[in-house]
Amino acid sequence: MVEKIPMTRRLETNVQFFGRFTWKDLIRLCLPVALALLVAPPIERNHIMWLITVGIGGWLGVIWYGIRPNGYTLDYQLYHLIRWFLSGSN
């Protein structure tokens, strides 16, 4: 006798790019670099300050993606910290 297992409802799985990154991870990695490019003064592309600005943005993106206290990302922790303060701590 074969046991029948009912089909679950909608599966909650994230779409992953390259087998590793979700779209939220790509935003965490690329947003600081994009902001650094917008903030950087309009100078030549091979200028050292431009490279430093983009490099700092890249490192901030890697830190934002990589540091996960208690298994949650920094933006998730910050969101819940603000929500906790606004709702009134018990």
C-alpha cells in the first residue's frame, strides 16, 4: 500500500541567480556601488579617487551582504529594530 501525501500550497522558495544569490542579495551587493557612482564627483574614469569611491562602495556591499548576526541580514535587523522602537518595547 502506498501512502498518499497531499500536495502543499504555494512553495515559498526564493529564485536564485547563479545558484547562490537572490534578487535581494544582488541589491545588497550592487546598491552601494551604484550610490557611490552617483555620489562620486564627475571626474575621469581612470582617476584614483573614482576607483577608491567605487572600491569603498564595493566593500560596503560585501559587508552588507556578508555580515549576518543571528542568521539575518543587517537590513532585516535594522527594520525590526525600528519596528520594535516604534511599537513600544514591552
